Amino acid sequence: MTGYVRPDVDELKGKELKVYRAYYCGICTSLSSKYGPLSRLFLSYDATFMAILFDSFSNDKPKFGKSRCPLPPFQKKDVVVRNPAVEFGVEISQLGTRLKTEDLERDSRMMKRFFIFLIAPLFRKADRSLIKIVKPKIDKMVFLEITRSSDPNEIADAFGEALSSMVKWAKFPNETALLLHLIGRWVYLIDALDDMKEDAKKSSYNPYVSKYKIHFSQDDFLELIDFVKKNEESSIRFLLQRMQEEFSKLEGKIIRNSTLIENVIFYGIPKVTSAILNIEQKKGA
């Protein structure tokens, strides 16, 4: 459930892309320093967006420096020096990794469960105060998944609540809560749509499969996927519209990086959405 909240780099100017990468690399460097080198492997675009959004309301200007990158080795890259926004991105990344490993631990396939059993202890660390805030919402989401809820929106709301609950912990302006809630909802729903083919093939839980499977047999999963995407497209598009409207309300309060955030919400997220909604059609074209 990570990596979807990303920019459309084709629409970014060179200077904007440089700043985005400096946040990304700053979080990567700080992750390694705080949680060890392996934590770099699970850095996501989502954490980078959250850090940039956090910093956009700060009166303190970010400072830029240089840090050596392991890929390629010995090359120095521009980074945003560790500050509260970068620290927030670090914790979001670590929390996302923890949730991912816990999700994989529930997987029915023994080899995957064994692999996660071996590596999970490396990624269990995350800020306890953040976990305390987020955990009740995540537990609700997990309960709905375990009980195989056939209402995707109910589970997506729980994830949206988890994201918006971070507002107080990170000291975001209260007005950002709804935007974060909408982004959380979108992330859950688009991830479920993206995973439908694999979940249907392996009979794994997917809220959309649960909602629509009564209309199709087990062998008709490709028809099911096409049917679901066509039926759900309008509600997903409406969710994008609401996100954009909420960003427009906040734009006047943003101190910096407004164009970066705008790019993600008006170009990056819609581009990801279109790719996932049309993925079967593109592959067959």
C-alpha cells in the first residue's frame, strides 16, 4: 500500500525535480542513520510527499547539503538536511514498512511468511507515539479485512482516518486533515484495484473481489477486473476531484513547494489512477 503518491516528473521543471529528489535523498540518508542501512530499501514516494507537505507550512526554511549515496557508490547527492519534516518522512516510511511486513505475515503462502518472519524484526521499530495514534485505525482496517468486508469504502475510510490522525502528531495545520483523509482513502482503493488480478488468481482477499464476485465465476477473473474498473471509475475520479478542491483551499496558506504538491495532486495521482484503471486495456493494445 505504498508508492502511489508520487509526482509526474514529466510535468516538473528541473529545479522542482531537484528539490523533490533532495527531500527523497534526505529521508533516505536519515533512515539509514536512524534505523540502519536496510531501511533505505523501503523508502517510498508517499513518505517523500508527506515530508514535503509538512515542510510547506513551516516558517523555517529547509537547509540543503550533500550526502554520499550507496547507489551509485561514492557519488554525493543533494539532500535536505535532517529537520522535523525529514524526520516525519522517516517515521512515515518506517511505519509503512512495518504495516507492509505485518500484512505479508498474514499471507497464506508459507515461503513468503517464512521470509517475512526472518526480516520483520529489522523493521518493527517506529516512533511509539505515532504508532499509538495510528494503531486503532489500522486495527479497524485489519479487522475489516480479516472478516472479508465487501465494502471497499468502509475499509478505505479506516485507512484515511489513520492518515488524517497524524495531523496532530506532526503538528500539521488542522485544515490538512481532510486532504490527508482523502489521500489515504485513494491509496487504499487504488491499491485494491491494482492488486485485483493477483488476488483473484490466488483467491486472496480483496474488497472489490468480495463486492463483485457474486456476478462472476472463479475462472472469469479478467472479466471481473474489467467490470469492476468500469463500475468504480466514476467514484475514484470523484475522489480525485475532492482532493484537488481541498488542496485549492490550502494553497494560500502554503509557504513553499506549492508547485511540487500541486504536481502530485493534479498530475501524479491522476496519472497513477489512469494507468491502473486502464492497465488491462494497455497491455492488450
